[in-house]
Amino acid sequence: VEAGRRSHWGWGHDAARPSGDALDGLAGLLSARFGEPATVRAPVPLEDVELPPSRVAPPSSLARLCRADPYERCLHHYGRSFRDVLRGSRGEFPHPPDLVAYPETEEDVVALLEWCSQAGIAALPYGGGSSVVGGVEPLVGDGFRGVVTLDLSRLAGVVELDRRSLAARVRAGTFGPALEDALRREGLTFRHFPQSFEFSTVGGWIATRSGGHFATRYTHVDDLLEAVRLVGPAGVLETRRVPASGAGPAPERLVLGSEGALGVVTEAWLRVRPRPDARARATLRFGSVERAVEAVRALAQSGLEPANCRLLDPAEALVGGAGDGSTAVVLVGFEAAGRPVGALLDAALEVVADHGAVVAEREVLDPPARAASGTALVTDSGSAGAPGAAPSGGGGGGAGPAGAAEAWRRSFLGAPYVRDALVLCGAVCETFETAVTWDRFEALDEAVRQAAAAAFAEATGGRGSVTCRFTHVYPDGPAPYYTVVAPGRAGAELEQWQVVKEACSDALLAAGGTITHHHAVGRDHLRWYLAERPPAFGAVLAAAKKLLDPAGVCNPGVLVPLA
Amino acid sequence: VEAGRRSHWGWGHDAARPSGDALDGLAGLLSARFGEPATVRAPVPLEDVELPPSRVAPPSSLARLCRADPYERCLHHYGRSFRDVLRGSRGEFPHPPDLVAYPETEEDVVALLEWCSQAGIAALPYGGGSSVVGGVEPLVGDGFRGVVTLDLSRLAGVVELDRRSLAARVRAGTFGPALEDALRREGLTFRHFPQSFEFSTVGGWIATRSGGHFATRYTHVDDLLEAVRLVGPAGVLETRRVPASGAGPAPERLVLGSEGALGVVTEAWLRVRPRPDARARATLRFGSVERAVEAVRALAQSGLEPANCRLLDPAEALVGGAGDGSTAVVLVGFEAAGRPVGALLDAALEVVADHGAVVAEREVLDPPARAASGTALVTDSGSAGAPGAAPSGGGGGGAGPAGAAEAWRRSFLGAPYVRDALVLCGAVCETFETAVTWDRFEALDEAVRQAAAAAFAEATGGRGSVTCRFTHVYPDGPAPYYTVVAPGRAGAELEQWQVVKEACSDALLAAGGTITHHHAVGRDHLRWYLAERPPAFGAVLAAAKKLLDPAGVCNPGVLVPLA
């Protein structure tokens, strides 16, 4: 076992996952919450996993790029959804990729796609493998001789930096921390922090239209992309490097969200920016969720565009340590480079005052040189909310109370580890994230909670919890994010999960939401995606795939249904 | 002649165009500028225009929607580019639409497209007819029995308003002033003011990805569109009404910029907002264009996102009355609803101070209730720059010095009338607008000016002027807008124009710009569009057209070349 290599079944590194007493403690909490005994299960070790034999061998010219050992095949078998982690921890790896290829150049990608197209082998692009929607799982039907997963992690690095235009040319396999490390040396940041940040890549972000953890404005990778290069089996689609254009429909928007179905994103020009050095934040409490929602709506429509604007329902606030479970909590924050933001926070507090906000904490850290109202009034080390400071990587850099920022960073990036621990404790978990216009939010919220309750009644003995937060807010609506946890029956968790997943997804869609705001479609959301997507646009995507990927080998079954 | 009907050959209403002494004065200015006598030519009146007979008659079920009188056929023959106005004023209308249809419902659109598809007749969607790129001109090759122009102006009106989500469902044929009038009654605005505002429609904006006159942020219609409905001969493409989604490539982005080639936009949900009541602006002068460019770059990268940030080179400043021709001028402005913006202007002035900006005027009009630094320091009635107040329609509403705002409004919206007058005075005119990354701007600017000079040497006796402003700025680059005016030779203006157009367009593209930032592609830009667009994306667009418009009748020759 290599030191530090990633877990073959769970999120990130095994050593970072709660274990021992922490795991037992979590099981105890689950037992207390749901009134059923929870026992800790140990994941099946890699050496006990049985894999089907690899069905294909690479041509000699590509052999140097390919691996077929059990670790590689298990690591690339799944993404990291609840189902993935459950099956992986059980040692179930029934349809692994036959080969894992590590292209080191774009020419390698071209050669691999050419081979796969000619040989009738499915080619699955793989960045960090953090998909929670079955985006990288080799379920490709019976039409292929085998599956090769293309792990892009060796096609990595910042290859060009245009300081005048604040843009960087980056290879697709670059992971979040490596990108930020390279930019930090120049005083810059991409400032895109999806929760998967540590274990996801630039190409994966683009292919899945990932959302960063900022609540407004420059948070989706869609808006941070200047140009992109995609390699399909039938050729290259490279967009022009311009700040904007009105020349026909935007070609880069076809690549954004293409999820590997049209080919492999190999590199992109990203818009970068100076690192923020001013931050202000506040924690607000409300007597009811309804009032908190109205306050957040007012903020979202104020034009202030806070970097952070996270509404937590009482239960979510309790779980996250941001409240005592009696009140809804809103975390609001601003940040900027080179200018104070305290006045923006004041303006935001004025907006929410009309909605009964109680300011529990307030903190302003403006840059020393030009500080206007820049005194730290309250410093709290426990709760979430210092937005920009969050995943600042090793070096930190910039203002911000090290304690609070670091705690938030750990909590934010560590959440997937806790989810994995819940799986080992026998829980059934899922998150549902959507976006909906304000006029429909209350009905959607009620529909999701009722659907979950009905699913619990059917599948989990009536036991289960639903919590909600807003991860992003827009002038025309919020992006609610539901976390569902229920006690599982050993061996039946997949079926229980299925009942919950279908009920809540049906409810989301029927109530006017989208099946995904930032988790993508993959294989798990395909059914609802087909219901949501304009049929005519589906036909266009199928035609685009036929043109770029005539043999249909690129991530088969994603976006375009298997024939 | 109906009172107030639009000019059959020129911009807007004939009565609003400079005439008499004003026109003679303009001719005098041209003579003085270029050292050649300029004479005023009268446009050929409608009754002297000879039109080819209409080749098609509508089926009886559609006859009530169709017109074929000379005024309608001339009005819809051209857009309003230099070439269009020149040909129209000469009385040249050689290939008018055979019929002009005014659908009143979406069902009418469906029926018209069905008839055209079955009968082999080209169908050209037409909003306000303000295209400057040949987007509505019936040049459709030999493959059609005739041409029907679909004038959408009767499919108009705000049909639904969601106040909670700040969104309005609007029919495609709604003109700018009608939209703003309807929203103003609710205290709202769409805040999208392309220069064509008075004579362009919501559907036209969407089909051409129009740009508003604000310099940053919410200025392109792309970002203001919540959902859209497009009717093609083979069916409807309607996107879901959600604030955001990560479900596959964005379907609405295929409609944005589709220029009628995929069908007819019939309605859209637009994001509206409270009307701004706070404004601040300043006029800055610089010793050199280079320093002004660096100042604007700093502003664009500051995160302040001014509503207005317009750089005028010395000649452009002189023409627009914003300077004396000796210095570059930058107009910067902010606006907001319900909160002061004076501090933002102060921050902007701090940013540009390092680049040698001299503040010629400064004006802050913050809302009375919450004004912070809200005193009008300088009120100037002559020059451009009060952004939000600009095309506020009849009622005005909100702060802003009525004189300056009104002057700016008249100048902004009146510019096309002046261009038409220049045409009557014999000038050859064109505007080139692009966007380019900052690192390439200087080289592009030099290339365009050299190309224009070479074209003048070839075609206009070495005479001609080139001025430049930035209409929009992005963190990664500006959108330069070049205005070219040269003295024409009577009868040879089209050929002279062609030389200038090709030289400057070639130069723009070779220097890394886009062929259009906000004027669209139409027929005039097709050659450069095909060079700029990723070929694979062109194949996707052709496939999309085949699916939505199997008979290929929708605006033939636009985006997808004629076979």
C-alpha cells in the first residue's frame, strides 16, 4: 500500500475518516436520534475484493499508460455517492473498468479515444472521481467489448498565465489544491471551491458545471471559464479566447455540463483574480424559517451580492454547530481584494433588520491600509461563515480569524468523511439539491418533506430526518439543499435508499425545481433529467454526440440514453 | 401615409432625423473634416420605388395576417446597417419579402411556419428590424419559392409578473419602451438598454444576444433570461423556469444567439428588478490613451463593477461632446436601488488615481432616505455618463439631473439618426465592435487602425477617420467599438464600404478579437463567423437546424451557410 494513496472505496484518504471512538460515538448519536441500535461495520479490505478479469488489453503503443491492478480498478469503479460508498465498503465491485489509462498528453487522449472507438470499447473520462451521481461508473450496457477509464490526473498543471488579462491556461487534470497553490504564488486565486475541492479537477468542474461554495455571483465554473478545449473521437472543439462574444450561440456552453458524453476536456483558460484580503461576516438568528427565507430573499434581491448567504433551518444549524436547534440561522459574508467590505455588511444587516434578524455575531476584517470600519468586533471560533477563507489550502493567506476559518474549512471539506462514517454505521443518506423560483419554494419544501416522510414510512420504519439549507441564492430563487438521513436495515440499505431517492426526486421535479443545481446528471439522475430537459434539446445533444463521438464510446449512457 | 409610422428606408421615424439646416450643417462639417465637398442627397420617396411582384399568396386561413403593400415590403426589406440605409435611401429594393405576416398568437406562428415549410418558402423572423448585420434581409439563395417575413410586433405584451421572484413573462414582439412602461408601473425595470432600444424587441434581443449599454455585470440579455420558448417548424423548445441548473449543457444558451435560424422565439421569462434610485458618476481625463486603458483595466479588475465605464479616445470624446479632443476621457458611473453608491464612486476614483486620472466632474445622487455622501457636487448638462437614467422613457423616475440624463438619452438613442444623415451627406460609415483580452488589445487596436488606413488609401482617396471607445469592460478584456467615417464617391459607396469592412474585419479577427461582441452575425459577418467558430460547433448547429427546421426555411443563410 502506497503511503497516502486514496481510499479504494470511500472519500479521500482512509486515515482522515473518523474511526475508533469517533466512529462509535457517531453510531451512538444515530442510535439516540432514531431509537434503533446502530452498529459499526468495517469496510472490506482491498485484498478481500474479488474482481472479474479484465476483458481488454491495450495495444502495445498505449500499454505504458494503462494499469489493471485491483487497486486501480476498484478506485475507478465508483464515484463517491452514498450508493458508491456503501457498495465499495461492502467489497462489491462487480463491473470495474477493464483498464485504467493515465494519459500524459493530449496526444495520449487522442490515441486512447481512437483505439476505443475502433475497438468498440467505452471510454470514461475521470477527473477526481468525486461524482455523486454515477457519472464515472462503468454501467454502459452490453454494446461494448470493455471499459477503459481515462484518469486525467497526469494531464495537469498551470501551463500559461496572462497576468494582464487575469487568465490562466490550465490542464484539465489539475486538482483544486494544486491549482490554488500555483496561483497563490502569484497572489492570485481561481476562487472556486466546490465541496469536492480537494479531490476534484478543473476538467471535472467544467464537465459537470460545478458550483463553488460562494452564494452569489462568480461561483459557478460556467462564469469563470474564458475558453475550453474538448477532444472527441472525431475531432477537437476549441473555443476562442475572448472576454465575451455575441457571435451565435455560445459554443463553450455546449462543453459546460457535457459530462464526458461528447469527449474529454483537456484544458481551459480560467479567469483568475487577486486574492481577497478583506472579509466581513455575520451570523443571524430568526424566530421562524419563514422569516429567514424572506430575509434571504430580500438580500438576494438587494443587489449586494454577498459572497456567503447561507440559510440553515433549525435542524441543519444544530447539526452544523451554528445554532441550538431552536432557530433558523443565516450566515452572511462579504469579501474583496484591496477594499473594505464592512459597509457592505452594514447594508446587508439593514436589509435583514426588517425581517426580524437578530445579529448573533458580527466580524469585520478589512485590509489594514485602507480600512474604513475595520475593527474585529466579535471573534468567534466555532461556527461557519467566513467565506473566502474557507479552503485556502496550506498557506492560508489573507485576513480572517485562523481558528474560525480553519474550523469551517475542516467542517466543509470534511463533511464527505462524516457521510462515509454514517454509511459504516448503517445509515441511509442522500442529499437533494435543486433551485426553484421564490414563488414556488414553500410548496417545493413542503412537497420534499412530505415525500421523504412517506418514503420513511415505506422503507425505514417511519424513522428519518430531513434538514435544509440554501447553498446559493439568486434574485429569482434559492438553491435549497436537503440532507436526508435514516436508519438502515443491514443488507437492505440500497433498496431503502432507492425509495427515498425516487420519492424526493419526483417531488422536486413536480414542484418546479431542477433535478440538479450543481451535482450534475450522471447515471443516477438520468430519468429526471429526461423529464426536465426540453425534448428538442435532447435531440440536439444526441446529434452533437453523433458528430463528436460517432462510435458512441464516450461515457455511454450519460446525457444521451443508451440505445 | 399613417401618422408616426416608421421610415421605410431609415432609422425610426423620418420626422426625428436631422433635416434642413441641420443636415446642411452636417454636410459642412464633413466637407471641413475631409476636404471634399459634401452634398446632401434626398431619399427616394416610397411612391417612386419599383418593387418586383410578390411571388406567393397566403392560404386563405392565413390571409388575415398577411400584407403585401409596398410600404410593408420596403420596411421589411432591410435592417438598418449602413448598406441598408444607403440602398433604401436610393430607392433600391430589389428582393423584398413577398409577404409580411403579423402573427398575433403562437398558434399563428406555428401555422405560418408549417405553411412555409410545406410550400418551400423562406420564413424570416423580424422583431424591430434594427439589425446592422443583414439579419433580416431576404437574401436566401435560389432554393425557395418566396420569402415571408414574420413581423412579431403583434405578439406583444407582459403577460405575467411574478413579483416574489422578480420575473416577468413577456411575449417576444414587445418593444423596449413598451416593456419598460409596463414594468415602471410596478416600480420595476428590465434595465436592458441596447442602442436600438426604441426599435427592437425582446425576441430580437434574445435571438441576437444583445448587449445593453451598461459596461459590466447584468448587461447582456444572456444573463437576464430565466427561461425561453422557441417555436421551430418541427416543434417547440421551451426551457424550464428555474433560477439556475446544472443539468447538462444549458438549453437556453442554444436559443440565445440563434438569430432565427432554429425558429421563432415567441416568449420568455425575464429577470426584472427594482428601479435604481441612487446614482453617482464622474468624468475623468487622461494625458494619454495608454494611461486611460490601464486605468480602465484596473477598474474592470477591481471588483467594483461600475454600471458605466466608458473609455473614449480623444477623437471620440470630441465627437460626443465629452472632451475637447486633446485627452482621452473615461466616464464612470454606479447605480443602485435603495442604497447609496457614492462610496463606490470614491473607491473607483481611488483605483484610477494611480493612473493619472484627472477628475473633471463628479456627481452623487444618493436616495434621500439613506443618503451617506449624497450631495450633488457638480451638475453638468452636456456630456454622457449618467447610466441608469438614460433611456428611462417618458416618465423619467428616480434621481438624476434631468438635463444631463435627457441630453445623454437623446444623444444615445439618436445616434442612428445621425448615422442616416451622414449617409444622405454621402459619407461611408461603419462600426466595428469586438472583445479581446487585455494582453492583445494594443496590437488589435493598431491592426484595426492600420487596416482602416490601408482601406482609405485604396478606396477613399486616403481620407477617413477612425475613433474608438470601450462599450463594455470585463476583468479579462475590453469590448472596443470603432467608428469609421470616410467621404464617399456618389454611386460608389457600397464598394468603398466593402473595402473598409473587409480590411477591418480581417484585422479584428487576426488580432484575436471576435467578429461581434453584440451586433450578431447575420449575413454580413458570416464569413468571419465561420472562421471564428469552432468547426465542430458549426456542425452541431447545422444538426440542430435540421432537427428543428427540417425544411431549412427559417432565416436561411444565417449561422448555417446555404447549401
